[in-house]
Amino acid sequence: MLPKGVLISKLGTNWMEYAYRRRSDYEARGLVYTVQTTTNLVSNDWNASGVVDAGSGPIVAGLDSVTNRVSTEGLPEQFMRLRVEEYGDSSRMRGFDQGDRNEEY
């Protein structure tokens, strides 16, 4: 399962949902998964404001499917990405983005 975005309508609100796979042992491995949004790819101004956890559940042993959503009300375009960071020791942090695969939904 690759990260996937879809548009949905729930309780009168339009949402953009983003689903991705997360390791079941992410906390023990020191991993932090953060879904971020922006309305402008040029500004590179990403944040997690307004992102709602819509649920998660196991896919197979060791992997969970996680769904997050963000309201699209009043926003003509919006982009989402997944940032994964590893905290190995307290003096450094390594991370990568699945945001290189930005798609407009």
C-alpha cells in the first residue's frame, strides 16, 4: 500500500484523507510519523495544524494502516505529505519526507 489521498464528505464537511503504512513498533524504534499540509508548494511552509487522526488498524504483522484527514473548506488547493523522523540519540534527528510524491487532490 503506497500512501494514498482521497476526497470525502462527512457530516457536511469536505475532507482530504491521507492513508499510509506505519510500523507497529514505531515507538520502540524511536520513529515519529507526522502528516503535514500546505496550500503553497513554493513557500515550503508545511505544518500539522488542522490534521485530524481518522483511525488506524493492523494490515499485516508489523504494519498498521493509518488515516489522517484535513478539512478542505475554503481552500481551493491543498497538499499533504508524510514526514518520518528517527530519534537515535538526543543530539541528532534524521528524517525523510514522502512529500517528494506530493499530489494535488
